[in-house]
Amino acid sequence: MSKDLVVVTGASGYIGSHIVANLLSKGRNVRATVRDMSDPERIQHLNNLPIEKDGSLEIVEMDLLNEESVNIAISGCEDVIHTAAAVIIKSKKPQKEIVDPSVIGTRNVLNAIEKNGKVINFIHTSSTAAIRPAKWENGTILTSETFAEDATLDKNPYGLAKYSAEMLVRKWHKNIKSGPRMITIHPCMVFGPAMSKRHLHGSLSILMMLVKRKLPVLLPMQISIVDVRDIAEIHVRALSSGKDGGRYLAVGGEMMWGDIAKLLKKNYPERKWATKVLPYHLALLVAALHPKVTIGWAKTHLKNKLYWDAGPASKDFQINWKDPKTTILETIPNIIENEWD
Ligand SMILES: NC(=O)c1ccc[n+]([C@@H]2O[C@H](COP(=O)([O-])OP(=O)(O)OC[C@H]3O[C@@H](n4cnc5c(N)ncnc54)[C@H](OP(=O)(O)O)[C@@H]3O)[C@@H](O)[C@H]2O)c1
């Protein structure tokens, strides 16, 4: 692998941290961007990472909304892996807190790449949220041909942020003369070991609800799961393989929420787990009464099964996705060891 400098934006984050770990294990020179270098929960785990011979780690402060800091972070890099985004589903100020960091932030990254003129590979972390339409039928298989064009600020600000940022990247890539290779990666719900307590607040909060027994009963819902280590690996492989302009779904498999709880109960019988799943009609009623859930959302998501075609990523990046059960069981030990439960 080349020895050139690779920048990872959002390196304090769950996925970004695993990408940095993966690159360092391969002896790459890595520039990791974080928002606050004085916070040990954002950088301590990065500083403790093993570094393979000839590799190096430089941590810099960068805010996506501060153009100058983005320019400085990108300058001198040949590879850019852009994971940073506001990973928030709901906010009272969705434009400012969810959409702007993704869209204005990604525009700043693209401008910085143009200014730098040295970038060869640009890998953008998108999401299944940029693909999934608001409504789908039970048993649907979505491919990378679908776009979340119907996402709105009101109903799905995170989907809007991910879709809009990706569209910006694609339009830019189409129009730029002699720009870098570009690939977008679209993970579903990411599970797998957390490297910092902060990592428990995003996608892992779903598992943490079970670990902390925050819910007395579960909803009859399917969750598509992919391992964070597989996600890191395909981001790194995308620097040297995959199609220019490729749009790759990254999904390891599906499990019902109740089956996840049963798996945990079987493997951790000494702990208490809520495993009871609400019957469908009762779950619909609960959703209808819930202030943050619409009946339309509940009718689409409860009980129904949605599948994703991650075949192109398996083929082009030569990856065998980890089984979701393995991923879940390997997520729990360091939560318990660190007493994050
Ligand atoms: N986890 C999933 O299930 C999942 C699924 C699909 C796609 N994704 C995508 O994967 C990427 C990483 O997500 P994650 O799960 O690793 O979430 P995360 O742990 O919240 O990481 C997000 C990273 O972005 C940084 N960030 C947020 N706003 C920023 C800003 N204004 N300027 C600079 N950095 C900023 C965060 O910095 P701080 O540490 O300072 O907050 C953090 O490093 C995101 O693009 C997300 O949309 C995640």
C-alpha cells in the first residue's frame, strides 16, 4: 500500500476510529481530524492504537463548517476518507444541526480537494438513509439504483442530509475535470466494538437500550446490521479497488429485534434482558400514541422486512460480511469490561 498521506474526517467517531485503526495496522500515514483535541474521549483511543512499521498518526482539529480548518486538514493528502457528519435523527433545528454539517461540510471538503490538487482517491461515507424511500413494501430488495429523493426536513432530516451530501459529491465528480476517483459507501445500522464511550451514542444506542434494559418490551422490527470492522475494511479497500463513481451498499444481514434480545439472553444468562415482543396491533397502537412516531412510519416499518443488495460491494471489495450474530456478540464484552453498561 502507498505511503502517501490519507486524511480521515470524523476520526473521533465510531466508524472513523475503526478506519484510522485499520489504516495504521497497514502502515499508512494517517491524518485524523477531530473537533476537540482536549477531550480524551475523542482522542485517547486513537493515540493508543498500534501502528505498523512506517506508519504514522497525526491528529488535527477540524470543524466541517470552518472552511479554513477543512483546507488545512486536506492539504498535502492524496487520499481522503470523509466520514464526518452529524449523526442525529431528530432535532428542533434540523437544518442547522443535521443538514448543514453534512451538506455545507461536504461542500467545504470538495472545495478543499480542488484547492489541494493532489488528491487521488475520495471515499465518502453515505448511508442506506440516502437510498431508502419513505415507503416500501414488505420483502422489497433495495439496490444502489434507488435514491431517497422523498426525504424532507420535516419527516426525515438525516435522510435528507445524507442524500443531499451524496448528490453534491456525485454532481461535483461528474463535472470536475481530472478530479480524484470517487466512491460512496452506504452502510446500514453499524454494530461492533466501540473504541470510546462516545461511540455508544449513535447506532450502538439501539443495543445499549437492551443492555441497559431501557425498554420493558420490544417492537416487532427488523434491523439490517453490518460490522464496523467490515465497514472500515471496505473504506480502506475502496482506496485501491471498486469502480470510480461506485455506489456501494454495505449490509451484513438482518435480524428481528426480539431475536437480538434472545441471542443476548442466551449468551449472557446472568444478566437480565427484556425479550418480550409486542404483538403487531398493540405495537401499532403504541406507535400511534407516541409523539415522535407517525402511524405511516409504523405501518411501513413494523413487522415488514426490507433487504439490501450488498453483492456489488462483496464482489468488488472481496469482502465476506461478518454474520450479525457474531458482530453483536463481539460488541458486548468491552461494554461490560469498561463498565459502560
Ligand atoms: N453508525 C451507523 O450506523 C451509520 C450507518 C450509515 C452511515 N453512517 C455514516 O457514517 C459516518 C460516521 O458515523 P458514526 O456512526 O461513526 O457517527 P459518530 O460516531 O457520531 O461520528 C461522527 C463523526 O463526525 C464528526 N463531526 C460531526 N459534526 C462535525 C463537524 N461539524 N465538524 C467536524 N466533524 C464533525 C464527529 O465529531 P465529534 O466526535 O466531535 O462529535 C465524529 O467524529 C457518518 O457520515 C454517518 O452518517 C453511520
